[in-house]
Amino acid sequence: MTHSGYPGRVQVRRAYKFRAYPTRPQEGRAAALLADHCDLYNAALEERREAWHRHRVSVTYGTQSAQLRAIRAADPDGQGRHSFTAQQQTLRRLNVVFQAFYTRAQTGGAGYPRFKPYSRFDQVLFVAGDGAGWEPAAARWAYARFQAVGAVKVRQHRRVRGTVKALQLKREHRRWYVIVVADCEPVPLPATGRKAGVDVGVARFLTTSSGDVVANPRFLAKAQDVIADLQRRKERARRGSGNRRRIRRQLASEWRKVRNRRRDFHHKTARALVNEFDVIALEKLNTQAMTHRPAPRPDGAGAWLPSGAAAKAGLNRVILDAGWAQFTTILTGNAEEAGRRVAVVNPARTSTDCHRCGAHCHRPRQDLVICPEHGGMDADVNAARNIAARAGLGSGQASAA
């Protein structure tokens, strides 16, 4: 549960993403910057691996950060050219990856951190005022200054509110972006007196406890034929050829359009909910666990039993296309800035328990549940009302078991 209505003002951290237009020399220096940070990341990962494999010693971020001065002194024309604090951010990035790995390992998960190729190391974070600076647009262009790169032109399409704390230089295939991170004061909206539970799904993107429905746009499904055709053409093209590079650019462009459309839809939908409701309740969904591939089942005779993997793959694709996790993050951020509150509840049996009496319902279809006491009702509306009740927003409804 997030609280935004504290008596004292709480600062909100916002990230603004702007398209950057470096010159050819700047683009070369920016690519070299990413490559050097990639080398630092991989070297730090190698040190951690070898220390554990050979001596069973865990290397921490503090140890590796303390080695930076010696590394920079030994390589003044390479690592020594770059911002010290930016290099610390890269080491912190690796530390976050290891912390996530340790968390997964405690529950039996896998996924040891891997080395990154240059093509997949695409961003570097700078602390504002230490190796990077931001000059807002006075006329047509804004400028972001990065150590070892220079002053890069930025198309600033909106005003940056608050105090700039960090800048991130990011490459997305052939495009460059500057992400400006700023701390700003929240702008509370006037109270509406309305509260709602929200159920997200795949047939409908979301349904509120008041019965409002937002359709699922299915952006990936609409672009799937074009993406699949480009993927097949790329696999047939000879590796290293100009034709393969052109197809890769087209494929990256299609994926970028899908991502941008989905993010734009999430922002607009979240803003509409925040404008309308003072408190919004959501389910705490574990999308990663929901999209696991079914485990193969041997039949004991050297063959395998049907596991429904093909059907599950289609459902997983639709779930990931909806982007529930990204939507929840965007909604929470908008709510904090607007002085609203977002509550998350246990999702168990929200669709199959009656919101009026709590009885277990029969579900003959995906969109219908039948309560033995109150008859048929919309499954998504029933779920949204159960979510509202579990968050303490409803009255006379079934409480969580």
C-alpha cells in the first residue's frame, strides 16, 4: 500500500525521457563510453565469480568501489577518462543484479549474472553536477553535458519540474536518449470522494468495481504478423550481411513502436483512474510466476504426456502484452504525485468468490460466475468488488479469507 497524503510534503522522483541528437564525433565517444563501462561491469563480474569459485569469498560493492582509483590510475586513457561517480553507478548496477540473484537462489530460482556484450550494454547513469549537467531549453534545444562525450543536443518536449538529481545516457539500437531524473514536489488533486477496486485481465484490460471497462488494445497481437515476417527474414539472411543489418533495424523499429504504444496507453489509463478516484485497489500479481512454461511430464515409457505448452505460450504472450507490472508502476507513481493512495491485496479467489456473501461461485465461462445465492454476475466486476472489499473500500461485501 502506498500513502501519499502525509501531513508533510513528500518529494516525488520523476524520470523524463528525451530524444538526443549527438553529432557523429559525439556518437562515437558515447559508444566508447558505453564500451568502457561494459568492460568495467564484466571485469567486476569476473572478479566476483573467480573469488567465489577459487576462495569461496564474496566480493562486495564497497571492495570494488575502493579499487576504482587504482584502476583509473593504471588506465588514464581508458577508464581514467570517465566520471568516477558514473563508474560507481555501474558497480552498483552489478550489485543490484547480484542481490536479485541471491533473492532468487533462496527460493530455488536460477539465473546467475551473465557477462554483457557491447550490443546489450546500452545505458550509463551519471550524478548531476559530477560528470554530467543539464541545461534546459532556452530556445529550440536543451543540452545534456556528459564527461568524455560533450554537450549533446536534446529535444525537450516538456518542462522538467524540480531539482535534477541524475542523468542517464541511453542507446536504443540507433537512437540515443537522455533520461533526466528529478526530485519534485507533489501536486495534489482535489478530493473526489470516490474509491474503486480494479481487476486487470486479458479479455478486458481492466474493470472497475463501479462497472467501468477498459478494452485490451493487444498491441503485440496487432504487430505480430509484421514482426514474425521480419524475424523469419532475419534468420534467412546471411550473418554479417548488410541485408541482415537492415532487417534488424526494421525489427527494432517495430518492437519500439509496440513498446511506445503500450507505455502511452498505460500512462493515459493510469492518469484517468488517478483523476477519478481518491483510493485505488489492485491485486498483487506475480506476472513472472504466472508466465512460467509448463514442466514436461514423462509417461514412464520414454515419451511425454501432453502438457498444454502451446496453449500456455499463447496465454503467456497475451499476459506479457498487457504489461500489468508496468501499468502498476505507472499508476503508483501518478498516484503518489497526485496525493492519491494505491492499495494492493491478495488476488486469491477474487473472481470465484461472491462479493456479496463470500460463497464460492461456479464459473461456466470466463466472463460469468454463478453464485448459489445471488445468481449470475460479471466475473470481472465481481472480482473488482472483492478487491475493493479486501482493501477496506467497500461495505457489506465479502472480506478476505
